[in-house]
Amino acid sequence: MAFGAKKIAPIDLFPNVAVGVSIPFNASAVFNSTYTTQDQLKSNLLNYFWTNKGERVFNPNFGGNIRAQVFEQISKGTISNIEKIIKNDLNIYFPNVLLQDLEIIGYEDNNRMDIIMKYSVQDLGINDQITLNI
């Protein structure tokens, strides 16, 4: 038995087979395909957190509801609320994703926030991050 062996998602064994679609949709053919589990997980997280609850047909509870905070006054309470939403939703909808670091930077003068999530999936050896700009 090998210790410390890296596990590979079975779907990643076929490099010419697309796993899913990339977010955002900005390719000349409407969308770009993703070919690894890591790229698709990143797209899934972006899709989830950019979707507000009620936007998905037949699945009204889908979405991180982060964009609903756009017109809220930036304060410690707002940032704390977003942190709770992200941590809770990752535990429920992405249980294999371990949040390594969550940084929310609020710019009160511009009414803008940058959310930087560093995450990992231990079984697959994935370490990555996403940035949401609100």
C-alpha cells in the first residue's frame, strides 16, 4: 500500500474529454469546455456564488445569494454576514471542499468588495482560489 499517493479523479484520466463548461460564458462558441476536475470545480463554485436564490428554475434554493448584498452598506456586519453565508453554503453544498482562507476586503468609498476564497480538496490534491468582485 502506497502512502501519500495522489488520488486522481477518474474523469481526469481522459485529457481529451471535456468535464463541463467554464464560467463565465465568453468564448466565441458561447462557452469554453473544462478538461479537469479542478477547473470544473472552480467554475461550479463561481456559478453557485454568482447565482442568487430564486434565479434557478425548478431549484429556488440554489445560489450563494452574494449579489443580493450589492446594495447593502459595507460594514463589519455585512462582511460577517457574507462570511457566514459562504462557510455555511460550502459545508452544505460542497462538503468535499475545505475552505483554507477567506478574505473579504471592503472598499466603503467605492461600495465594492473583493472576496478571495482559498480552498482545497484533500482527496484529489486540489489547491486553488477564486475571487469574487462585488
